[in-house]
Amino acid sequence: MDAKAQGTLDRSGAPSNLVLWFASASVAVLVGARFILSVHGRVSVDALLGLAALLVRTTLYVALAIFLESILLRTREGYLTSTPWRRTVLHAFWVLIMFATVALAVDVFVFTFAGYHLHTAVCILFADGPAGVSNVIEATGLPLRLVLCAAVGAGLGLALAILLSKKSRDLSRRWNVTISRWSALKAAIASVAALACLDAAAQRIRDPYLWEQEIRSVPLAFAIVRPEAALASFSVRLKQIEDLPADSAPRPPQARDKADIYIVVIESLRKDALCPEIMPRFAEFARQGWTFEHAVTTGNVTHYSWYGLFCAQYPIYFDVAKYDAREQGSVPLALLRRHGYRVRLFATPDTAYQNLETVVFGAKGSLLDEKFHPPERLPAERDQHVIDELVRDIAAKPAGGRFHLVALDSTHYDYAWAASFAPPFRPFAAETSIVKNYQTDSAARRLVENRYRNSAAWVDSLIGKFLDALKAAGRLDKSVVIITGDHGEAFWEHGVATHGSNLGGEQLDVAFAMRLPGEKPRRFEGVFSLLDVMPTVLAGIGCEPEGSSHFAGVPLQKRLTGPGTANGALTFQGWNERAFRFVLTCGEKRVLLELDQANPRRARRLAIKGVSASVAAEALNDNAGRELLSELPLVMKHLPFLEFR
């Protein structure tokens, strides 16, 4: 072969896989358009500019992919006579692109259901590493059949990608069109320039909040330049967590009985489940104890909630504790043990999830004296076994000096109850489906809600057994008894379901009631954070440490002095994709705050993203926003973990 012919082959190579790139681009545009129109709700200039940016971004991605393809295609002797290894790499590249295209279509259903993208769902699945996948599956409440279907679906998706890749290549050969790598590179550069011009021109036209929602919701979206969507922003740095020494507690009084402490944590129990129609036994208990207008969780996922509840520390530090091999566990629990308490765990969920047992109970469970985790496979069966064991324990063990943590799981998605239990709310969904549009199908949504109510009613029957056992043993009025949800649960009120997905009020407000020995029933109209539970318990039994800086939480006895007193409560979002988000509930307002990084330790700026006029709303309210700006010192007061610079 002469040099001239060789040069021709080098420049042209084999035909580009145009059918594959056209299919991938079409899916990307259709999926992105679906998200953009859902953000805007209607066709407008803002939405059209968003669609234009989507087209330019898609062109950029496709041009870069064709550039890489052209490098793989360009071989010294052409594609058809290249080495088997090069052919394998090229085919794998095409299959990968097609598989990503299939995943892009699936991402629509995942985001609609859960509020985060497919890649975040995968990150959650492997949050405890490959060896901890089973723990994550159990903790998330995913039914085994759904997990198996997802695994089969991934295999089918890969098979479909292989088939489509082959078919697209066969069709592309008929066109015999080759796009050189230089042409692809020029298209990519032109796309970047066009996107920059489009973003710059749109700054005076586009609503920055809608623009930001697009960036968050559209897969693979980004903007080169855009205005900041915030009422105010500050330069900040996360403070280092301080060691909270347990040996600072005063010596206990010598002649004082140690009241038993029972804290029952019910998974995903939202505020409105606490009513006589759904949970009559819990409602009766609440009428005789202390209740709150707004009892607010510290995190909208279990590990954040438990960390705030039992460690009395801000969950922004959870990951620091999770990866600390020297973790000593909850300081409040260490104080109780120093006062002679035995710490006992009766748990349906597996506390190995997110290294939760180490974070709360210390390395190797050093703060735990006893642990009971039933062996049954189904959550409802485990819940029943936990309560049966607790009832036996109450009857068999002497009173005094014991801290009992009881964790129940039936109200977690996919919402369960025992086969022997007659569900009172009918009809109900046999299961939930990720492919149904519950936002528009109100009838299907009500069926899922009824399923949740049935699981709450089942848990209430177990609560009744526990309370009856305490009363029969003469301990109900002599013990500290707290019943609470760890966080709430959403049913598409703000576009998503379950929890961990956004900071709407249904994921923040929890069912909560407490009884302290010798205290009369009382209703507090203000805000109460689960961060304050353990300090309140310690103060109630005379074990509060000297000083006021040992916990992030504050005893209720000090904080709420009257029924009209309002307070602030922080809730941290469990799964953050692009920025770390949390919300401050203060009086009747909720303030949405955001750090500029998903990892708070790397964050350098804090933005006040919006203010809701009431705790029942999530949308930004201009009047509430202007009012907030005059109250910035109050907001900063509730953020002691940040250093303002």
C-alpha cells in the first residue's frame, strides 16, 4: 500500500456510529425536556431558554463522545483489520454509551419516586461498601422481590444495550459517514462557547431559582455562568467537633432511686399519624404526657436522626464520627452508665447500617450492656418479637437503673404488618410501584397512604402491649417514657415519596410524646428538636452535667418556660447530591440553608436559599424573606457549628 492510500485510510477510518449517537441524543433531550417542563409547569421564555441550553449541552456531550470514538476508529490499517483488542474496546465503548442511555430513561422513574437520581440511589446502595449491601437493603426496607427485579432489570438493560449497539452499528455502516475527530472537537468547542453565551444572555431574563432547580433535576446538567439563587450568602467554615467528656458529670445523689428510661423509636412515623383514628394507644399516652406543636427531627434519614437524638450533637458531624476508629459513642449514654445505668438495646433494624452502632454505642458496642436483635426475616415479625421480649423483660427484671432503647421498623417503606393483624384502612395498595405516577394519580396515592396507616396501626397495637406491661408492673408513672418517630415520611406532597429526599415538612415533623415521673400533662406550642431529648432526660433524672456546653441540645426544662415560647430546630438532609442542605424550623417559618459542597468539611459558603411563610409550605415567600433578612443574627445563632468569616 503506497503512502497516499495509507494517508487516506488514516484520515477516514471506518464509518461513525451515527445511529447510536442520534438515539442517545434523542433520549437525553426527551428526558431533559421532561424535567425542565416539570420544573416550570408551562411553556414560557424561561422554559424555552432551558430547552435551548439542554440542546447545546447534549450536542457537547455527543461531540465529545464522537471525538473519543474517532480516536478508537482511527487505526493504521482501518477498523476492519485492526486488532481484536481494539475492536473489543470500541464495542465496549458503544455498549457503555447505550447502557447509559437506557439508564437515563430509568432515571426519570427513580427521580419521580424518590427525589434523587439513579447514581445517588446506587451510592446509597453501596454506602456501607460492597459487603454492606445487604444491610442497606434491609435498612431501606426494599422488598426482596424488588431487589431481585432491579438486578434482573440491570442485566436486561445491559443485554438491551448490547443488542441496540449492534443494530445501530449495522445501520450506520449503510450510511458510510465518517466524522473526523477534529470535526467533533470543533463541535465540542463551539458548544461550550454557545452555552457560555446562552447562559450570559439569560442572566437578566431567567428566574435564578427555577434555573437552579433545572440544574439539580436535569441529568448531567450544568451551567457555565449563572446568578446565585439565594436571599443571602456568607463565607463560612465548618468548625471541628469538640470532644465532649463524659467524666464532667456530677456525682449522683446517694439516696435517689434511678428511674427506668424507655425510648421507643418508630421508623418513619410522621406527625399526623399520631391521632386516635390511626394510633389510639399512642394518642392516649400523648394526652397524659408532654406533647409539642412541632416536634422536629434532626435528620430526615435514620442515621442522622439517631445521631442527633442519642448523641445530642448536630448530624453535620455524623460522617466524622462514622469513620473515626476511636469513636467513644454517645456522651449522654456514657453519662448514664457512669451514674449506674445499664444500657439495653431492643432493635428490629440492624444497627450495623451506616456504622450506626459504633457511632451511638461506641467502638465494639462498648456502651451497650445488652442487645436483642430478633432473627426473623420480615420487619413485622421482628417488631412483634422485640415487643414480646421487652414485655418479658419488664415482668422478669427488677425496676430501676435501666435505659431501654426500643427500635421498631414496620412503618418503614414498604410498610408492613403481621399476617394475624386485621388492617383497618381499606382498600390499600398491595405494593408500591416505581413506574406509577402517584403525583397525578390521587387514587393510587391514597392506596399507598392507607398501606402506611395500616402499618402505623399495627405498631400502635404493639405500643399498647408495651404500655400495658409497664402499667401492670406499676412502672408507667415511675419511668421516663418517650415514644417518637425518627423522622417523617412523604407521600408526594412536594413531588417525592419516602424520606431522605427533600426537606418538606412531612419529612421533618414527627409523632412525639414523653412522660417524666411526677410531671403533669402539658402541651407546648413551640418547636422542640429531637436534639433536646437526651439533655431533657438527663436533667429530669438529676444527671445533667455541669455547665451548658456539653451538648448541642438543651434541656427542655431550661429552654421552654411557657406554652407560647418558640424555639429553633435544625434538620439535616440525609442524601445530598450537589450541595449539603439543611433547614431551620423557627416559630412558624422554615429557612432553607445550603452549603456550596456536598461534603460540609469542604464547604466555603453558606446560602439562605428560601423561607417558607409557614411550616406547612415549602415555596419561597418574598415577604417572609425580607423579614428574615432583618433577623439574620437569630439565624446565625442557631448555626454554632459554622465559623462565619
